[in-house]
Amino acid sequence: MFNLFRHKKNEAKLFYHTDVHCHILPGVDHGAQSLEDSLEMLRAEKEMGIERVILTSHVTASTFENTPETLLPAFELLKKAVAETDLDMELHVSAEYRIDEFWQEQYQAGNLIAMPGNYLLMENSFQQELLGLDETLFDLKCKGYNIMLAHPERYAYYAHRKQRLEQLHGMGIKFQINILSLAGYYGPQARETALWLVKNNQVDLLGSDMHNMEHAHVIKEYIGSKDWRKLVPSLQAHVINDLVH
Ligand SMILES: [Fe+2]
């Protein structure tokens, strides 16, 4: 089944080995639905040169109200399944935290699962920037967290307000850009903002944001392209994925 999608062998590899954003943990959001899905996606990551995967399932009010009680058992299950295969990968569990009322509750209750290096992947609302975003991010930084903003290029309200992106970056917020955005998967606007961020040296981390094998195929195809190869030197100079320890 898997091979049906592969017309020719594409051996392109990423220049870093840690994926900091993906939805590969099974059955907790709209990413991987089964252990089988998870293993197939992990194999795709490995083929692209990824050795360490930080599992960042959605934590979102009403749709995916994940907590350590839902994420940690799924993580144990996945680790066990991986150990029974020949896949040699380092796995970590964290989450993609949408800043909303559920997150506020979880934060107050001390229920956040940070990445190695005390990094948190934070997601903005897609409708509009939250009131008090700066205060929230500043508060997290004061508590000792390192903040990654998930795919800033995908929030349409920043596309024509790039000075706001510069301001957030200047506050020490790390920007995590999706390779899918560079590939044009979310449309021309997200790609244009992503390219602007590359040009302005504001891409700190890259992520697959992989939810399924379609995403894996698009990324694989894109990293074999000339377009990607042209961006690699400037990305390589700034991207710190492998320093998330
Ligand atoms: Fe995501």
C-alpha cells in the first residue's frame, strides 16, 4: 500500500535529526489513529533522517482536552510498540498547547508536559491574536519555560502585520515553522510568510506537524526539491532543532 505512493525513490534527508512538532501519538487527536498509523509515520520520519521525535498532540479546549492522564498512557503504548520493531528512535512526549481556557486551567493545575530543555510548543488562535498574549508568554518565560510559537506563518492575521512577528521574536519567542508551509501545502499566504521569516532569519525551529502519511509524502517530496535546497544554507545557520535537550 505504502509503495503505491512512491513513483521513484527519493532519498532526500533533512539536515537536522529532531522533529519538534508532530501528531504521531496514537488515538489522542486527529493525527495517528492507531499504533499502526504511528509506526508508519515514524518510519517515514526515519527515512527523512529524523532520529528523535517529540510527540506534540493537540491540547485544545472542547476538541482535544488532553491531559497527562491521556497522553502518558498513549506514550507508554507507543514506546512499547516501537521497542518491538527494528525502529531505533528516541521518543519524547510533550504537547501542542493552544492558548485558551482549557490551557489556562491545565497551567494553573501544573499539568503541562514540557519538552527536554523545558521548551513548550504554544499555538495561537487561528481567528485573532489573543488579548494579553505578551503577558501570557512573558509569564511562562519568567517561570523558566522556553517558548516555541507553533507555525507563526499560518496565522493569517500576521500576514500583513509582519512587524508584530518581529516584535514577538524580539521578545525571545522562538519561531517553529512548518516545512509544509514552505512546500505551499496551506496555500500561498502561509508560504509567503514562511519565506519572509526565512529571509529575515527568524526560523528557529522546523517541524513536520505530521498528522498523517499525506503530510509525510508532501514533506518528503518537497525536501527533494530545488526550492528546499536553495533555502537550506540560511535555515542551517539558524535552526536549533537538535539543541532541544
Ligand atoms: Fe500541530
